[in-house]
Amino acid sequence: MNVDIRFIHRQSVVEVIKSFKAEQVKHHSSERIFITRIFYFVALVLPLNKEPNHLKYYFQRLLEYSATAYLIVCIIGDLKSLFRVAWMIPAGLTFSTIFTDFFSITIRLTVMYKRQDIFLLMIYLQDTFSGLQLEKSVTQKYQLIVGTCICYILPCVLFWFTVSLCFPGSERLLIFYVKETFFGWSSKNKSTNCALFIIFDHFIINQQHILSGLLIVLCWYLLGLLRRIIESFEVVAKRKCDLDSFLKLFAEYSSTIYRCMERSEEALSLLLLFLYGFMVFSVFNVTTFLMTTNLSKFDTSSVTNQIVVLSMAIIGFYFVTFQAVAVHDAAIRVKNAVYEMVSGSDCSDYEIKHLILTLVSEFPSHVVVTGWRLFSLRRCFLTQITSGMFTYAVLMTQMGNQNMRK
């Protein structure tokens, strides 16, 4: 009788776990559909799943490459305008603006180049997490929606400035911006100028601000999956089991994590490099502008736009950095949990204890998110970049004070 009860209980537990995994698969499917749709709507890239001989495939490629070429032309126009007034503005502002524009176009090119790797990484991490998940998990689709809405805060502020140029009394300023945008051309019709500039500005805002924001949300989501995959073994490590079976379990688990890390590095490392470059130089660009120029000469909306750009860049920087650092911290917690389990074991086989401790001691060093292996996203990276930004802000403040005295 007791055997039958245990069998029924074991079977019910297995069925519950299967239902959890099936529900998790549905959640991941809805999250994946949302991500791919919003990225194609904004960036006109991802996913690449059409046959090369399909007419829609060629139309999508034409749309993507045309948008990229147009963005490059616009950035070149911005740089030409910048070089004309380079002698009138601080050198730091010129330098940071050049690199901000450079990273904005390289981000788009990287997404186009790595789109398939990113999409396959998303599927692989979702499937891996679903296979390891033993408890009921909630969908992250609503968090993705909130993150997407946050990405539109800055564009809405910038777009309001664009729309304000169409108001009565701003005709001369509108013509000036249209000529700067379209290489000296402008229409005599105000409505035409207004429509063209709004369409152009919407496209540029999508590529330079919304795209980078969505990439931050995407990296946060993928790194969050990676972190939860690593954390799933922390629960297993705290359970009582014999060391022989634990060694086999850890070998399988570590190989799974290493495959996840390899795929993540292949898909995200180059993108993270350019994304961090864009965010850091955006911070430097706005900081230089605010600290070295006479803000009284600019209208309130322009200064507000710069402050919002600075705020969103800093928030995005720490948003993705904390998630990347949490991946390495999760690996350290797994190591500590294994240490505690081995130290509390009654096993007298010291060779297997030494083998487990040796393997787990090397585990955190292999679980580190990098920016194309040029920098590692650990806690030390966070403190170094933060101190560097603070030092730069102090220097710019001192330079601004000297300019004000002059």
C-alpha cells in the first residue's frame, strides 16, 4: 500500500513538472514573438527566416540595406556640419560626437550581421532553461513591454521638439534644420518641410535611440535567462547526495553552462562592445555639452533633450551591466554552494572531493560576459567605469567654470 502511494506521488510530481515546463515553453514562445516583432518594426532587422528565392526575402533585404545606407548618409552629413563648426566648440564635444555617431551605425550593422546568431541564442537559452526549470515561472513578456515603453521616453521628448518646429513662428528654424538635413535643399511649402523633417527625424530617432534601448532590453532578457540557468544548479548543489553522482551531475551541468556561454559570446560580445561604446560616449557627449557651453544661449527644450539623453544613457548602462555582473555572481554562488556541500559531506574519498573542488574553483572564471573579450563585465568593471565617468564630469565642470570666468 505504501509502495503504491509513493508511486502515485512520484508520478504526480513528474506530471506537475511537465506541466510547468509546457507552460514555460508557451511563455518563451510569446516572449520570442514579441521581441522579433518589435525589433523588425523599429530596426527593420531580425529575424532572417525567409527562403532566398522568396520575393519577400529580397524586399526585406532591400528595405534593410536602403535604411542602413540612408542612415550612413545622414551621419556623414552630421559629421560634415560638425567639422564646419569644430573650431567653435570644445574638442571633447567634437570627439565624443564623432564616436557616438560611429557607434550608432556600427550597432545597426552588427545587429544585421549577428541577427541569426542572436535569434538562435534566444531559442537555445529558452529551451535550456525550460529543460532545467522545476518550479512554476511567470512570463517576462510584461517586463519586456515595460522595457520597450521606457525606450520610448527619450524619443517622445525629442519628437516633441521636432513637432514644435511646425508651430507658427518657427518657420525659419524649420527651414534651417531641413537644409541641414537634406544637404541644403528645402521646400517653399511649410507643410512639405514639416512632413519630410518629421519622417526623417522619426527614422533617425528609431535607429539612434529606440534601437539602442531595445538592444539593452534584449541583452537584459538574454543575460537574465543565462543567470537563471546558472542559478538553477545552486538549488541542486544544496541538496544532500553522494559525491559520485554529484560529480557526474556537475560535469553535465558545467558543460551545458559552457555551451551557453560560448553561444552568448558569439552572438552578443561584439554587440555589447558597440552598445557600451555608444552609451559611454553618449554620456561623455552630453556631459561635455552641459559643462562647457553657456546654456543660457540655448532654449529650454534643447537643454531638456540633452538631460533626458544623459539620464537614459546612464540608466541603460547600469541596467545591462547589473544583469551581466549578476551572471558572474551567480557562478560564484554556485561555487560557494558546492564548497559547503563538499565540506559537510561524510564521504571519506578525498580524491573525489579534491576533484570536485578543483573543477568548481575554475567554474566562475569561465562564466564571465565580455565585450568582444576586450573587457569583462564583473564588479570591478562597474566601479572602474563609474569612477571614470565621475572623474570626467569633474574635469568638465572645472573647464566650464574657467570658461565662465573668461
